[in-house]
Amino acid sequence: MLKVIQSPAKYLQGPDASTLFGQYAKNLADSFFVIADDFVMKLAGEKVLNGLHSHDISCHAERFNGECSHVEINRLIAILKKHGCRGVVGIGGGKTLDTAKAIGYYQKLPVVVIPTIASTDAPTSALSVIYTEAGEFEEYLIYPKNPDMVVMDTAIIAKAPVRLLVAGMGDALSTWFEAKACYDARATSMAGGQSTVAALSLARLCYDTLLAEGEKARLAAQAGVVTDALERIVEANTYLSGIGFESSGLAGAHAIHNGFTILEECHHLYHGEKVAFGTLAQLVLQNSPMEEIETVLNFCQKVGLPVTLAEMGVKDDIDGKIMAVAKATCAEGETIHNMPFPVTPESVHAAILTADLLGQQWLAR
Ligand SMILES: [Zn+2]
């Protein structure tokens, strides 16, 4: 099988990147269709529109209704066509960015995504999650290419709620361990081939960056300011983790995350918070050395990611609930089967319960 690595064509990051990107966007199109929800349009719309206008790029801004559904995508495409725009810009969170990617794909136009938070590694990827109008999962759309440009304005991201940046660190925490598992198993990644050493190295750099800069970055975000550590964590959460997961692959941690989504009491958690606990469970599942487990426990405690079931909100009927989570984790087609050894619901159940006790013991030191 071929080795494949893919990435966005351009990645920009820094304070006020959402204004300065116009210089690069003009090479993609001379007119853009810009979407954001009301909150984000107030927060960042002016910066983005000024950035385009200052380079003589025309644009039409349109309100995103909040759901990445085929109905909403088609509604926006109709407006885009009326205005004859030659490119798409999405500003905001995952659903807005996914909608912008879908519009670009269907209309064969260049796509610029401008995340206003660094809470997941999804922005750089060549996929969208499509929901029904009622907000239920419908399908994944996998595109032939990644966004043409990803723009991270750290001045905006530093002002977002700290818990979102920390959740992004949780999503990034799993990247190295899942990439390594996929590499060892010679699994097929989302990019459609085996992992390159390049993608594996970015995944490792992602993990090393979290350990070195995570706590400092959380404090900067708490103060609402941009520091070098915050810059490095935004890059790790978005770019390093993004290439790492897409071009190396997902394995135990994300499958265990998916298992936890069946529990009502976990619905208040962000994606990356569940992924962090899933990472701890994967380490137990693969019997990682105690030193490595303690490094991860220490990191989670320092930045504020959950390491016990109680912190995840799971407090009663634990055995039965975790068996149900383990069964969902091992469903056919789940990425748990990318682990380099056979995994069963029983072994996942055992790993989660042991991870919980390791977490409890760590917090009680
Ligand atoms: Zn993730």
C-alpha cells in the first residue's frame, strides 16, 4: 500500500492573522462569500472583511444558521451563486468551517477557514461532519483535498474561554499515541494510505509541544493574552495534531471517546476532554510503561483535563455503563481495530476501569 500525507495548502498563524490573510487570499480569488454565525460575525467579521477589502477583494457576508446540514449548505450555495463569488471563507467553530468546506467542494471553489477557537484538530482536515436539520449525525463528507488556507488569529483565540483551548490540548494529546499505534499496525489513515515518517514526526512533535508548553499556554489564555507558549499550543492543537491524525490515523483514544458518547452524563464534555480520558485508557490497553502513564496523568492534571470517571460525570452503575461504552468502542469499523493487536469489549472495559483507578490514585497523592 502507498504511504500518503496531505495537508492544507497554506497555514497562517499569529495575532491579527484574520486581517493580514488578505495578502494571501488574493491569490485564490478576487471575490469571497464569507459565512459566520451572528456571534462570530460581531467578533471577527469586521477584521476579516477589512482584510479582504484592503487587497481589493470584493466579498459578500452571509449569516450561517448554526447547523451544518445539506439544507443549510444548499441555501448558502444559492446565495453565493446570486453574488457570483469565486471563493468561500468560513469564520467560527467546527460547524461553520465544515459548511464552508462543503460549499467549496460542491461549487469547486477555493476554501479559507478561519477558526476562532483552537478546541479540536478538525480545521485542517479534508472532511466535514454533516447533520440533519434537527442536529443528528447524518454522514461524513470526505473531500479530495484539504482547505486551501487555514488562518489562526491568536489574538482572537487567546480571548476565547480557556476550557476550549484545554479541550484542544486533550484532542491533541491522543495524536501521537494513536499515530504510533496506526504506524505499528500499518493501518490505513484518513488520507487513504499508510503513515509517512513525516506525519509520525509531526504527531510526536505535537505531544512534546503539549508537555513543554501546555501549562504556560493555559495560563496565557486565562489572562487572555498571546505568548510564545500560546502560539506553540495553537499550532500543536491545530496543525500538528491535524496532520498527525489525518495522515497517520486514529486508533484507541478516539474509539473510546466515541464509546463514551452513548452516556447521557458525558454530553456536557467537549470532544477533547473525552479524548484525553480515552488516551489514558489506550495507554492501559497497550500496557504502556508506568512512567509514560504518569507523564500523561501529570499533564492532564496541570492543564485541567479529566483523568477519572467521576470527573467525566460517570458516578453510578459504573460496571454496566462501562461495559456498554466498551461494546460501542469495539463496533465494526471503529478505529479501535487500528490498534496493533486484537481488542475486545472485555479488554476495553478492563482498560477503562484501570485507567479510572490510576487517575483516582494520581489525584489523591
Ligand atoms: Zn479528535
